[in-house]
Amino acid sequence: MPLLWLSLAFLSGIVLADRLALKAIHWGAIVAISILLLLLTPLLRQRWAVFSAPGSRIERFVQALSYPIGLPLATCLIALGLGGWRYQWERAKVQALTVGVYQAIGQEVVLQGVVSAYPDQRDTYTALTVAVESLSLKDREQNTADRKETSSPSGTVLVRASPFEDWRYGDRILVAGRLELPPESEDFSYRAYLARKEILAYLPRAEVTLLDRQQGNFFYRTIYEFRQRCYSALLKAFPEPQASLLAGILLGIESGIPASVRQAFIDSGTMHIVAISGFNITLLAGLFMAVLAHPLGRWRGTLVSMGLIGVYTLLVGANASVVRAAIMGILSLFATQIGRRQSGVNSLAFVAALMAVFEPDILWDVSFQLSFAATLGLVLYASPLNEWAVRQLARLLPAKIAQSSGNLLSEWALFTLAAQLTTLPILLYHFRSLSLIAFLVNPLILPVQPAVMVAGGIAMFAALIHPAFGQFVAWLVLPLVTYTIRMVEWSAALPYSSVRFSFVSLFGVAIFYLALFTLTKHHQQLRLVLESFRPIGIVGLLALLTVIVWQTALSAPDGRLHLTLLDVSRPSQSSEALLIQTPQGRSLLINGGESPSRLLDALDRRLPLTHRHLDWVVIAGTRQAQIGSVVELIERGRVANLWWAIPQSENSAAMALQQVAKENRVPIHLAQTGQSLDLGEGAQLLLIAKGERGAVFILEWQRFRAFLPFGLDSRLRNDLMESGQLKPVSVWLLANNGSSWYNPPAFVSRLHPRVVWLSVAQGDWYGLPHAETLERLKGYPLLRTDLNGWLHLQTDGEHLWVEVEKKAPLP
């Protein structure tokens, strides 16, 4: 017990130091006074004994005051003061290191530094953590660096660089831009978040030039390079969003997970599955122990499991948060083997305090909080839950079978629910969403997570050996990952599946834990009712193969022409992507939008498992918002040919696309007006015009006809109205996201479409679609991605069948 109270006192000192305006010297004074009190306590007790008889009320009161928790209060005050002093000393050190960078806030700078962390790849930028080596203020008039004001700070800044460059850990780079303080808002302080990582400034819009490679730590550089190879192998072996989900689970790379999928995990209370934290490590530790405990013995299995956790830590990059989670996971194994909850709690508190000695800001790290809470849940509830399960099964089964079945049930379900119970308030506080179905959906998906992690890892390593081998193993794993995603999305879509909060206070979190621990103290076991789940190998394998066969059969070509207008627009920024699937099963994509995660998620929900690549990608727009995501498609090896239907351009999006295509040996076919792509069985995509902003196509098959303008300019608009090419069509995709100028009345009267499609973002920055456009289309069926989600049409050349993702809300 003394170890527990001393550890809690030290951690409390860190928290108080963050709240109180006390300097390190003040906390040092508290330590000194407490030491003095501790030394004087025996003398005072002896002197007090002269005035109080042994066993008197006064004597008992003094003893209770001095030793209410088994050790002198002065000892706890020493620990408290040391915690506050350690936190303030760390703050002073960080400020001293970053003073040179901090003084340049708000100014144009040129700095040189080394990328000191794994690059965080996003859809529209790459976040680089840069250890600054030199910094110069930029002369705004001459646009050069003023060497008279050069400093050599040793701080760290965050740089947003181009997403099209191959940034790596250890790159020495030259950065030019405006140095700013990270933003703050009422809901979230990005400034405080970065400050915990010793980053006090960032460059949101920067020009970055690569100077040199391989300048970082050799050990971390090797790990990150291997991690990147594993990441690339996953992306090529699995479709989306399964690939990005596995990357998050196995490698800790969550940036590729589509926003809709991430929100579904949050709403269903299953986000702990994605983030590498104590929950994942605990799950892995339990799996290792379940496999190794019997053949190796209890303690040998524990030691081997600890070693395997260390290997996994290296695989996912060995960054600080993962190392902390691994320490917590190893501690949970140790505490579970000890079998005493009291020893486990003491050890857990001590390890947390020890980690805070080296990194005081760890207490505000979400990964640490989840790791600590998940491990605490195992320490407190693992043994009672296991005993409860065995007792319940013993009523129905023989003793030996009940014991083994109870252990299996605990490993697969009850232990994970115990960890979820103690992490719930932390998830609620940070994500501000309470899932009302978390305890329903978790038992449905948790049993398959060990298989997802192990089998997904095997598929990843198989893909490293040979892509075809990895693809074969991925097909066997895919139903499990797909099952996880579909169950999460299904549960998140249920009415009243979650409750959102605008604010969750720390007081509410404290009340939850107080009630939980009070219940724990007075009740030795919790009443949990779960259905047992025991996978049967042969049946499970046959089921997986059945799913694969049926999925392949259902996705086979059906002899119809399919058009799907994908919903790839980012909030307020409109873009478009049209997927065409021919009667013979070939796939063609026109444009793709700016967000790779949205595009890949949408594509892989439509493309068959055995034919995930695109036979053609048509480049029909010039803006980043139209074609930016195609770069990622090419890098993943998903594109066979590019049909370049726009003029040669020197804008950054087009140049980056051409460069990536060249590096990946993807042929670029230059299209000329009047040329067409043969889609088979008489279907063709005809390029009827192209201009500075995009291209215009006609898609024809038998009596079906679609008018597809992707980026009109004034010249093309006028030329089309004067030409005889505007004839009645089956489908009309509105030009320029519904602009009234580029969709004139003449288009409406001449095209006379059976259905009108519109790709536009919710809350478009430019107010699209224009009210005039909507007025002109009254009387025509209008389907919009901002209201209806994706739009799908299939035709046999005569008839049309149209479906949408969701019904538009009533006006």
C-alpha cells in the first residue's frame, strides 16, 4: 500500500503543477519543508507523549493524523512536491530549448532541420516533425534570408508539406514559410496538444526542399523503412477500407482510414480496436498467453509473450506511445500471473509514476490513459470474471470442460470487456460520444480481433515475400476484416446508437470511476451475461471460403453497364469521381477527387475482390480537387492505363500525377478530340471536346446515352451550344458542380435528360449549386451527392435502374 500512495502522490503533484502557478523553486520548498517535518516528527511525538498518556484519545488522534495511510503524511507531501518540481523543471527545459524558435513566431522564416518522426501522411498534406538546426528571418522585400538574424535553436516545429513528395524519417530539409502558433478553439486546443510533444510552433503553409537523406538515428530509420514496406504491402494486398483499418491495427498508421469509417468506430464505441494502445497490446498479450501457456507452462509462456510484445512494438515503429502501451501490456501479464489484485494495482501505479519521471507530459497522452485504464481493468476484474465464468459453466458441464471453456470465454470476451469498462470514461471524455450499443457490438466483433491481428500480420509478411502469396492469404483474412467493418457500420447506423455531448467534464469522469471502484470494493465479482464463443477451425475455414466464393460470384459481370457517381467531395470543397463498369467487367474511373481515403473507400466497396485494379483512369480535370487522389491509386498499383484528356499543364497536381505515373511505369495515352475508348459490346466513351479546365464526354451503349462534362470553360460552353452534339440523353452530369453559367437553359432544352446527376459538397464554399440551375431543372429527376450520397445507375442499353445511398431529406 505505501508504494501505491507514494505513486499517486507523485502523479498528483504533476497534475497540480499544471494547474497551479507555482515555479520549480516553490515545489522544491514544499519538498524541503516536508523533509524537515518528517525528521522532526519522532521528536514531536516523544515530546507530545509527555503530555498524553499512552492509548489516550489525544495519542490516537496524533497517530491517525500522522499515519492514516500506513506512512507519514510528510512522506506523501515529499512525493507530491517532487512531482510538481519534475513537471516545472521539464517545462523550463522545453522553453529554454525552443526560445529561438518561439521568438520568430509570426514572421517569415527560412529554417533547416531534420525530420525527427515518422511522416504523417494525410489526404492534402504530410505533417513533418522537424528538429530545427538553424533558423533565419526572411527579408520580405528581397525574398531572401537575412543572415544577420540567424540563430541556432534546438527546438521542434511541425511543418505541413506537399503530400506528393516521398518524405522520410531522417530527411534534412529546407523550409520556408510563416511560423505560427498552433490554433486553439473552444472544443480542442491544438496548441496544447502539440505542446505536450514539445512542439510550440508550426508552419501550415510551407515550401519544403529536400537537402539530404538518412540523417536520423540509424535504429529508428531502419524500423521506419521496414514499417513503410509493411504498409505498402498491406495497401497492395487488401482493398479499402480494409487495408487502412489493418494498417491502423497492425502498424499504428491511421491516416488512411476514411472519415466515415472512423466515425462509425467512434459512434459504436469500438475505436479502441483501431488505436494502438493498451487495449490492443492487452488483446495481443491474452492471445499469446492462450496459445503458449499450455505448451510452455505459465511462467515460460509469460516470458515468451513479453518477448513477442517487444517484437510487435518494434514492428509498429517503437514510438513513445506504443512503447508505453507495451510496458503496460507486459505489466498486465506480470500482474495477472501474480494473481493478486493488490500487487497488480501497486505495480501499475508505480510503473505509471516511473514513466512520468522520465516524461511528465505522459499523463495527458490519450494512448497512455487508455493503456493505463485497460491494464487496470484486467488487474481488477480478470480473475473474478474468470472464476465467475467457470462457476456458471460448471452447472452445465463437467469440471474439467467447464474450467477450459471458462478460460476460453474469459480470454476471448470477458477480459476485453473488462478493459472496455475502465476505458469507457476516457473515450467519452476525448471523443465526446457515448455509444449505447458498445456492450452489444463489442462481443460480436471482439472474438475475431485476435484472428484479424494474427492473420492480418501473416498476410502482410506474405505480401513482403511475394505479392501473389500475400494476395492469396489476404483473401482468407478479408472476410474477418470486412465483418468487423460491416458490423461496426451497421451498429453505428442504428437509431439512437450513440449520444453526442458538446462537453464532458473531468468531474463526470471522476464520478464514474468513484462509483465503479466503490462497486468493485464491495462486490467481488460483476454480473456479466455473455454468450460463449468458441471458434471451430474447420467450420470457420469452410465459412470463410464460402463467403469468398459467393462474393466472387455476386461480383461477376452481369452483362449490364454500370455508372456510379462516387461521393468523394470533402466538406465544403466539391469534386467528382465517376466509376464506369462495362458489361464485360472492365473498370474505368473518370477523375477521383482530392481525398485518397474517400476515393479508395468508395471504389473498394464497388469493385469485385478479384478485380480491384482499374483498367483505365481518365484524367478529365486540371484542378487538385479533381485529380489529386489519383496519385495514391497509382502508387498502390491500382491503375493499368491513364487516358490524358486535358491539355498538357504545368500546374502542381498534373505534374505530380505525371511524375508518379512515370515512376510506376503506368502508360499515359494522350487523348485527342474525337477519339474514344472501346468499352466492349459496342459501348464507347467519346471525347467530344476539351479545354483549359477539363474535358467533355459522351458515353453511348445501344439506346443509352450520357452527357458527361468535367470542367467547362467559357469557350467550350459556347462551342457546345453552337454545335449539334447536344441531343437528348439518358443521364446528364451537371458541369462545374451545378454552376448556372456552365449549365445554361440551352443545355436543358436540348439534352432533355431522363435523370440529372450532380456532384457537389455539403456547404460548398462557392454556394453551389446555384439557385438558377435548380430552377431550370424543375420537372426533371435531380439526384445529388450532398443529399443522396453515392448514385448508381445500371442499364441493359434499353432500360435504366437507379439507386442511391440515402433518400434526400425533405425541404
